[in-house]
Amino acid sequence: MKAYAWVVVALLVPVALLNYLDRQMLAAMKFSLMTDIPDIGSEANWGKVLAYFKWTYAFLSPIGGYLADRLSRRHVIAVSLAAWSAVTWATGQVQSYDQLLWTRAVMGVSEAIYIPAALALIADYHRGGTRSRAVGFHQMGIYAGVIIGGFSGYAADHPQLGWRWMFEACGWIGMLYALPLFLLLRNAPASDQGSPGAPVAALRELLSNRSYLLLIGYFAVPAMAGWIVRDWMPAVLKTEFGIGQGRAGVSATVYWMLASVVAAFVGGWLADRWMQRTSRGRIYTSAIGMCMVAVAMMGVGYSPRTGMLEVAIAFLMLFGFGWGFYDCNSMPILCQVARPQLRSTGYGTMNLVSMSLGGVADWAFGSLRDFGVPLLAIFAIFSSAAFLSILCVLLIRPAQLDATS
């Protein structure tokens, strides 16, 4: 059982990689898409492309989470991978702005089901002192996907490849991996703490939990900053520092994602060790990470005034290190406030709020840029929100909801 618990993580890491690779490619290849699809037109319209994915993802996340609590998590994960990979391939075939909007919307539907089911399955298998580390290793797959996606700008600029080739190749890889994943992945033994109940009852139970509501706030508000960095930093660095699309994509993703990989390992280890002394160990570890995120956002916004790309990269790395501490502890903290049968539903509802705000943030960022609002002022808004969210997590009161949480 213990050995297979880590096999589950290993099987899901490539899925997490593809999950975020498919998203990051769009940001890194922005200028190629806007050149080939001229009716995109403006920064606000590009923000809408990013937002459509998030809004459909947000709407379907609670439904996907509830299905993962009621049905086989193994089936939900495999079907989700196959579906979003097919949509990734289809994205490489679009010819107009409207078609791009539709493929991003459908992508949100298919990807919304995966993360709640995957993290809940990992939590099912890792019930003791390995939960934060196991989630951290899974999140490393996400970071690897963002890193690889950062290089896609080079593929988009290559005369023999292009942005369409990137979407087609990644789509095929995901569809091919879905079959062995389905055959090798197994559900965890059933818990004896009951069923999730009807959808309304499950949601009522979660929303009547004060600590869960605080966790939603803590999870959702910083996500706006995270999506701004993921979706807009390649374009910001290209514009502000006058570098090429390929270099901008790499500079905006690789360094802070590598920092996140290190931080996910360190933060997972620290949280699991801290939990041996206090049930708030994961909360404290996550709060430390969010402090780093808030400071880094201000630094990133200020960096163009220095004229040095290295300054922007340094603050992005600080952002990544803080994000790793935060990211590897979100599901483990949820496990301390929601019973096992509601974890996918709970995480899906958290995604509903965070992705909705992320979509608003993407659209607002593009609109503010169109209106000429200074970059420092924009980033200061998101930095302030991250600082305020720390209060939410520190007010959470963890409970003992499984034998070895």
C-alpha cells in the first residue's frame, strides 16, 4: 500500500505536466497567435481568451469535484486527460478568434475535472506524515509543464514547427498516455466516513464550515496574482525589456518554476515536520510562502524601472519559492477542515472561486494595460490582495478528520 501510494503520484505527475503545459503554451506563443489570427485585435480580447478558459473551468470545477467524490476517481482522471488532450489538438486547427474562444472554453470544461480528483486521490493514499510531500511532488509536474510551455515560444518562432505544431503534438501525447494511465491507476480503499450526500447537502455542509470559507478566501485571492504571472509575464517581459518572444517565454517561466520545484520539496518537508509539533504546521508554512509572494509581486512590478531583466527574474524566483510553499499545502489544509468524502467537491468549489477571480484578473490586466495604467500600480493591487489573504489562513482552525491527518 505504501509503495503503491508513491506509484500513484508518479503516474499523475505526467498528467499534471500536460495539464499546465497546455495552458502555458498559449501565453508563451501569444504574439504568434495574434499574428496568425488578426481578429483577436486587442489586449483586452486576448485577456478574454484567457478568461473564457478560466470561467468555464471555474463553473465546472464543483461539478467535477462532486463527480470525483461520487464516482471512480481513476475513471474521472483518465477521461479528463483524454478529453482535454483532444481539445488541445483541436486548438491547433483554429482559424478565427471565435474558434479560439470556443476551444479555450471547452478546454476549461475538460480540465476542470482533473485537479480535484487527482489531489483527492493522492490524499486518500497519503494519510500520514507524507501528505504535503506527496502533493508537492505532484505539483512539481505542474511546474515542469509551465517550464516546458515557456520554451514553446521558440517552437512558435521556428519556421519548420510553429504554434499549431505545438498544440497538435501535445494533444497526441496526452491522448496516447490516457490508456496506460487508465490501466495502471487504482482507486484507494473506501473510507468508512459515509458518502458525500446529495450535491446541495454536500455544498451546504462545506459552506457552513467557517474554516472552509476562510480557506476559499485564502486559496482564491492569491490565485489572481498567480494567473497574472503565468498568463501575462511573457508579454510583459517582451514589451518592457525589448527581448524576443522565445527568450521572454523562458525568462517568464523557467526560473520561477524551478524555484517552485525546490520550494514544493522544501515546503512539503517543512510542513510535514512542523505537523509533528502542531496541527497548524501546514498553515504556518503556507503563510510564510504567501508573504514571499506578496513581496515578489511588488518587486516584479517595479523591475522595469531598473531596466534590468535580471531584477525581474530575481523577484519572479522569490515569487516561485513562495508559491511552492503555498501550493503544496492547499489540499493538505483542506484535508484538515473537510472530511474525505467531500475533498474533491471542496477543492472544486475552491477552484470555482479562484478561477473566476483569475478570469476577471486576466481581463482586468489587459484592460488596464490598454488604458496605460503603470505596471507598478497594477502589480501593487495584486500584492495587496496577497497580503490580506494571509489573515484568512491564520484564522483557520484545523480539525482531525482522518486517523492520521
